Amino acid sequence: MKNRMMRFNIILAAPFILAACTHQTAHQSEQPSFTQGLAERYHSDVYECRKVDSGGVPPRVTNDGKIISEDGIEWIVPAKVDYEGSTKASDLFNVCNDVIPLSSADVNMADFPVHDAGGSDVFTAYVFGDNYFEFTVNDKITVVDPLPFTPFNSSVIKFKAERPFNLAVKAVDWEEYSGLGMETFGKAKYHAGDGGIVIVIKDASGKIVSVTDDSWKAQTFYIAPLATKSCLVVTGADRNSLGCPMEDVKDGSQHYAAHWPIPQDWKKADFDDSAWSYATEYTNEEISVFNKPAFSNFTDIFDDVKGDASFIWSSNVVLDNIVLLRKTVK
């Protein structure tokens, strides 16, 4: 979760009610499970880092939690992740590991391992995520963000594949208050932060073959904080939280959260994502990343004039905390 609050041009949908449904298919409404209040701590200090970021801010403690919804289902928040024991992405910039190049010219790409996703062509993905990602190619390799919360980092993933190949990315906006989607920011004890992820993929010659933009599919599976359950609009596969308040509050301890189960086969190339919305693009200014050297030291990569990547997320980069992203690179 980023320590800031975005401004939105919000299009209000009316009425703010959950759409009724009798059958749950890919094109009809799948109602969420709701939880209320703070989750029970599940893991403490998912990773350990004692370094401060470029602004002298110490890292946030990365906890996760578990909570039971009103319909009796147990949920792991902010997400059930495959961090422990998984292959970590290589560091492009990570103060926790003392990898702090000033520019891409200071990075030796030959130093990075190559992961085999099936094929002989080598591709390189550059990723900056707020906060955590799991990057899957052809459902054969999954490489995870080495730093789940803060300080902000960026990563490199080299892999072998044949085009077309399928990308499946789980993007998670972490939270300081487990189950509430909130953090302390400045004088605000309960602040809803925001997410966002940007990816550039190049072939072995250095040519850009894919960037994050609004051609990616995106679906949200965890929305918090919700001041009320009724502010959320679920219509078909659309899960719209833009009508929900996003301001700082004095006490968010009794706010709600909405959860949906993640399909087991969502990473597969033949998974039917036709009902999912396309990703929403966000500018660098909207995500406020120019004071983050993990991004700003590498604008020649992320903002390449030959293929400028956009930050993407679902329609609400503040309240939507788990977003699954899919793209076939042809």
C-alpha cells in the first residue's frame, strides 16, 4: 500500500446495491463474502528488513491475518501468497539487499538467472509493483516479489519461452491493519492506500514485446476498506467499489471487506477470462512514483519512448487489494 491517497474522477453508479443472482456463472453476479473488523494475526514479519527507504522511512511490518466471514469461510488477508519457499525475482533495485544502482547502465543483465517456461527464446521482464506480485509464465514457472511490502523495490525476471506465451500475475496491495485494507499515514491512523503495477517485457535483442496497458485483463478478489456493504456494486463479473468512500477516517476498526475465492485454474492459458474487465491504466503522476528510486532510476526502461508502459490495476486502485492480471503475448 502506498502512503498516499489518490484523487479520482468518480462515476457514481446507482443504486448502490448488490445485484441479485440465482445462478453463478462466468457472466453472472458472484456475490462476495463479507468480513468486518480486524483479522487475527496469522504470520508476523513475513520477511525481515531493517533498511530505510530513500526518504529515511523504516519498513512497515509485513503481517498477514486470517478472518472468518459472515458465511463461515476463513480468509487469509491481504492474500494467500506463495512467498515462502518460492523462487524470488532478481533484484533490479532493493535496499534490503543492498542493490541500489543509480540507473540501468549500472545493471549487468548477464548476472541474472534464466527460468525455463518452455521454449528456447529468452525474454526479460522488468517489474515495479505496489506492493507484491507473483509472476507466472505458461503455468510452468512462478517467480515472486522478493519484498512484499516496503521499502519499494523493483525486479527482473529472465525466462525462456516460445511466443505466444501466457502471463498470469497476482498483484497484492499489502495492508498494515490486516483485514481492513488500511495503514497509518501521517496523522491519519486509518488510511486506505493504493496499489499499481508496471511491467515491461523485452526479447533477447532488447526489443519490447509487451508492456502493461489496458489490453490486459483484470479482476479484483479482495476489496477493503468498505464503510458499508451497500456501497459495493456487483453486476455480472463487474465488482465496482468506486462509489465507496476513500477518505481517511478516525476509526476504521469496524469497516467491512469483500472477498471472492480465486479460481484454481486462473493461471492456465485456456482459462475463460472473457467476463473480466480490461485493466485500468494509471499515470506515473497518479501513482506518485517519481520519489521512488526503484522506479525513477529506470525510467528509460519503464517509460521507454518505443514502448511506454502504464501502471495498471482494476478500476479502483485504492480499495481493490487483490487483482489478478492476464495477458497473452503473441
